[in-house]
Amino acid sequence: MTENERRTTDRLHFIAPCIIKIEGFEEEYQGEIHNLSQHGAFIKPKRRLPDNIAGRDAMLIIYDQDFHSIPRIKAEGKIVHEDKSGIGFYMRSMNSQSFGQLKILLAKGRGASRR
């Protein structure tokens, strides 16, 4: 089964700054979201991440415009894919405020892509 066959929701092309905190590492890693869905995201890190992080739990924080703005979405989850181009992140849980923000972003994006 390919990754696309496993995916149950569409991904939306979406660019936003983010921070990922990986279990077992003290450092926070800055990156950029490149696509987003109700359950996941593809992230391009600003610098090289540690090796062999697929399968690790992590926290993803998505910002509006830059790292000085208020975080828009905070999600706990797992890194499910890693390669030179970035990482795939599965969002396992988030608070209701973050979930509401995610739904708004996805609805706006779907409307824009239909035009």
C-alpha cells in the first residue's frame, strides 16, 4: 500500500512557519509547513534534523506569519516519514482551539483551490 492509498483526507498546499519538538531531543527545530491535512503535515526543516527520527513522538507548533507571532495550532503526534526533503507528521491530538483553527485553514484553502 502506498502512502497516497493510506491517506484518508486531502492535503492542502499551505506554507507556514513551524517548530517541531522531537521526543528525546532538547532542541527545537524550525521549519516550514508545505502541506497540511486534518491529520498531518509535510514539514521542510530549516536545517538538518537528527537521523532516524521516524516513529518518534513530537510536538508541532504552527505559526501565522513568523516565529514571533502567536502560535495558531499546537498538535501532538508522531513523525511517520523522513527523507532529505523533509518529514511527514501525523497529528494525533490537539486542543479544541487548535482543532478549530485547523478546520478554518482547511476550509479557506479548499475554497481558494476551487476558484
